[in-house]
Amino acid sequence: MDFELDQLNEKQREAVEHVDGPLLILAGAGSGKTRVITNRVAYLMQYGIDPSNILALSFTNKAADEMRERVAELTGPEMAEDVHLSTFHSLGANILRRDIDVLGYKRPFTILDQADQLTVVEDAMDDLNLDTSEIQPRDILTLISKAKMAFAEPGEMEELKYNPLRRFAQKIYKHYTRALRGLNAVDFDDLLCMPVQLFEESERIRQKYGDRFQYVMVDEYQDTNETQLLMLQKLVRDHQNICVVGDDDQSIYGFRGAVAENILSFEKEFEDTKVIKLEQNYRSTNTILDAANGLIANNAFRKDKELWSAQGEGEPVTYVECEDGEEEADYVAAEIERMRTEQQLAWNDMAILYRVNPQSRAFEKALQRYGIPFEVRGSTEFFDRREVKDFVAYLKAVLNPDDEISMRRIVNVPRRGIGPTRMSRISDLAREDNSSFFDALKKVADDPDAIEGMNHSSATKLRQFVETISEFHERLIEVDDSDGPTAEVCEQLLERVHLVDHVRSQEDNDRRARERIDNLEEVVASIREFDANSDQSVRTFLERMALDSHRMGKDSEAKNAVQLMTFHSSKGLEFPAVFCVGMEEHYIPHSQSIGREEDLAEERRLAYVGLTRAQQYLTLTSAKKRVRYGQELEREPSRFLEELPDETVVTGRARDRESMVEKRAERNEKHLDEFKNMIEGWQEDG
């Protein structure tokens, strides 16, 4: 094994070499936690632990893949393959795939994404005659999710006591859960809740997984919620070999249900815990770290730690107060161009961070004026694009014709004359016959008179659709079960259902049509790549796609362009130069967080995350006034600016620094004058 132990600092090595019993690794920003995790996995193997008994959990497939690659470099790919490296949701899906029948479900089951969940909620609201213009399905889904994660119904939750949507959520919840069971489907929350339910109802199953995973590691532990804590407690109950890595100062996902208290109370939950602090930062200069340390020290409930760096003091943090939002955007664009020239930075070495997405617009315009390439992170996810969702729905329906959600999405894509009215009548027929939606489609295709108003032209198209689904179901299941390459079959399906022609017919703009067709082809390319690098099935690919919170496909990697993103999106990233913009009250801290100390503490942690993304240069900006909703409003600098140590910050004004654009314009004008003089000289000389 190719260990890196000699390259670890004292605390990192101490964490790697701890084997038995609970271990809490408090890993500050940029302290090399991934290296510690991967070396610890390799060390356990060298210690004699069977790789199949090691479970390492993260929150994204991207992070799990990175761990897998780095473990493979240390141990070799064969040993690394036996380690179970996954996300919490993937682990839950794997458990349910084997044992969901204990809870009364059939195998295989379908995992609904959020769009599918909203469809189920909307159908339930239709059944209850609730107006979706007055009650937002997304709000109802949020309440249902909160209830599920608390193992309760919305009507039982005390925290929703005064929520006006509570009674509607309770009614819809019953329809929603009944519909999911009828579809033999689960949602994202079920992937966490149902394994816990399994462990509670079956000691045999709990012990099976507890015996299998003798050593459990969790990355980004500060992002866990109560349900994930329950799952971990049940998994390690018999052996207590749990190692968690995290930083309470970077707990910024409270809105998603993350509980910062999980990491703060770890020592109470798991007796005889060993605590190791990783405080040496390998990312930033000491000045940036001193500023961040000074800020986060204002949070009352936290694990005390002081980040430091061996990289020297570096440049001071720059704070610039601008007159308005336009001047702020122009200043940042000018500074980016200056740094590009004077500091020899690449465009993608620089990032602009903001609290809420609408803030990006002014900076996009300014960067365009300066001719600076940029990329806005967090725009439409690849697998959320309409044409991609259509093709994926075809794949899901082919694999499981009982997947009513997917079937309803594609039955009229491309158009086959099955509009909302006929769709509703087919649904009624399925209920009357107590059959699946696909069985009802087959019945109508064979006998158009089975429902009112069905013409023979639409029935013919429907018959072709049914035959295509049935044919490719057999073909894809056959190749899927044999773990054979599935990309070719998927490509033939794409051609058979004429999705490319459908997309082309929808777009007047040829370039836009080509982009959307490229997206369809990229799905096939992703499946082909999955085939080449895995012996798993296309069903696993679709499951992975549903669970992955990161973009897949051709635009998943950052371009050589300035990166624009929210503070939340920046977590886990680093850049030589960072601009934290809009450092004002009501932006950060956000207006909805002012007044509640716990919310204010999370906003401070969010600002801390933003500051610690910077490696060498950190610039903070604010505006004295902004135009919002057509009105010019006075703005106050963020209270967080006052919490930065004075010795770490220098203050300036945007107008004090001449922009590179102005310098360039002056230089061009000078050259033009010289050229004119030269021409005039030639003319005088004849």
C-alpha cells in the first residue's frame, strides 16, 4: 500500500491511526480532512480489517467518488472496490433494495425525484378539490418532508401548530403516502426514514447491517439530521466503531434539516469519544484565517478551535464600500481584470460569492461589459432540463412499466393525441379495472372505445407507443440482468421514440435546438461511460442520477471563467481570489434570520465559509444604497464586518482605484493620437 503517513501532520496522523471506539475529528476549513479520511480507510485495511466491513459515508456522489479514487491510489483498485463508499441516501437505497419487502413493498421499487413528488401532491390536491393557486404544492411538500423526518404526521407536529397550511398538509399527507405505496415508490426522505423503520421492526435486519459494517466513517458530520443520527446509532450499537469528521463552524444547511447539535453533542451520544482537532490550514494565508477566526468566535455555542497556516501572513483583507450596486459590480469587474493582468491569475482562479441568486445579475452585466468570461454556478441542473427528464422518464418507464409517474410524463411526448382529458379518462379506467396505468393504456390501444372520445388515429399512435415500451422493456431487462452494456439499447430507444425530432420541432432557434439535442446525446454518453467503468446496471445508473446532488454531464466541470455562486454553493471549493459581495444587513445576515440567535449564528457560519474559500486574496464589498422593487433603499454594512479584527482589514473606496478598462481606453486613445500624427506626417512629406 502506498501510504501518505509521513506527509501527515501530527494531529492528522493521530486521527488516521485511531482504530477502535468513537472518534470525533474536528476538521477546520482547509485542514486536509479528505486526506485523513482516505488514509484512515487504508490504515484500517493494513491493520487487518476486511474492506467489506468498512463503510464511509458522504453527502454527495462526487465526494464519494473522490474518496474512492484516493483510496484506490493508496490500496489498489481491487481492495478499494470492496469498501462501501456512498452517500446516506445511496446506503438507504441499497438497504431497501434488499429488504423493502419486509415493509410490504415489492421489489424493484421506484425512487421519485422532487418533480415527481410534486406531481403526486398536485394529484392529491385535485382529489381534495384544493386550489393550487392559493396553496402551493411545494409548500405542502416541505411540510410533509419535515413530518417524515420527524417520524410523524403534519397534524402531530407541535412546531406547525400555528402554520395555516398544517390542516391541508395533514389531509394531503394521507393521500400522498397512500399514492406512493400504490405506485410502489419511495421519495428521498423515505431513503433515510424507511431503513430506520426496518431496523426498529426487525432486529435481524439491523444486526445484519451492523455486523457487515464494523467500522463506520462519516464525512461532513455537521450536515447530518436527526434521522441520519438514528441510522448511525442503530448501525454501530453493538461495536461503537464510528469516526465522524466535520466542522461545526461550517454547519450552514439548517434549512435542509441539518442539525448542528449533532456534532456538538457527539461526545454525549457516544461514550468514551476521542476528540482530535485539525487546526492547521493548507489553503489560506494567516491574515485571511485571522479574519475568519475573529468572525466565528462571536458564535456562542461552538467547539473552540483556531485555524493557522504555515503559508505566511499574506495580503490584508480588502473592504470596499461602494455608492450603489452598479458601482460595486463595476469595481469588482475592474479588480478582476487587474488581478488577471497583475497577479497572473486565470479567470477560474477568481470567484464572486453572494447570499441570494438575484444578486448575480448586476455582476453578470458588468463582466459582460468588460468582456470577462464567467459561469453562474447553480443554474439549471443537467438532469433537470426538460428534454433530459423526458428521456430519463422513458428509460424508467421501460425498466418498470408500472412507474405511473414516468408513464404519464411520456405518453404524449412526442404528441400522440393523449391530452389532459384523455389522460384523466385513462386514469379513471385504470381505477375501475383496479389495474396499472400502463395496462389501461394497452386496453385503450387495443380498443379505442374503452374510453369516451378516443379516435383511431390517436389509438394507432398509442399502440405503437405501448409496443415500443414492451419491446424495449424485454431488451433492457435482459441486458441489464446480465450486466451487459446498455448504452446501445438506450440509444436505439432514443431513436425509436423520435425525441430528437420532437426537440427540433419545438425550437425555432437552431443553436438552441442543437444544445438540447446535445443534452439527449450526453445522457447516452453518460450511460456509455457508466457501462465502461462499472459492472452495475442501468437501473443503478438511474438511481445514482436521482440521488446525486451534483451536476453530471458535459458541463459538470468549471470552465476557464470567473465563477459566480452563492455562499452556500461555494462550500468545499477554493479559489486564489474571492470577492464576497453585498456584505450588508438583510443580505448577510439575511433579513429572515435577524431576530433569532440560532439563525444569526448560522448566517455567521455562512459568512465564515465564504471567507475561508479564499487562498491569497479576499475582497469584501457593500453598497450604500440599492434599487430594489423600483425603489432606492439605504443600506447598512453587515454587522459581520465589525466583527473582523481591525488588523486584518484595509478599507478603501471603489472610485479610488482607476479601472483597467479606463487605463486601456486611455492607452488606446494615446495610440490613436500617435497614429493620427504619423499619418499627418506622411501627408506633409508627400
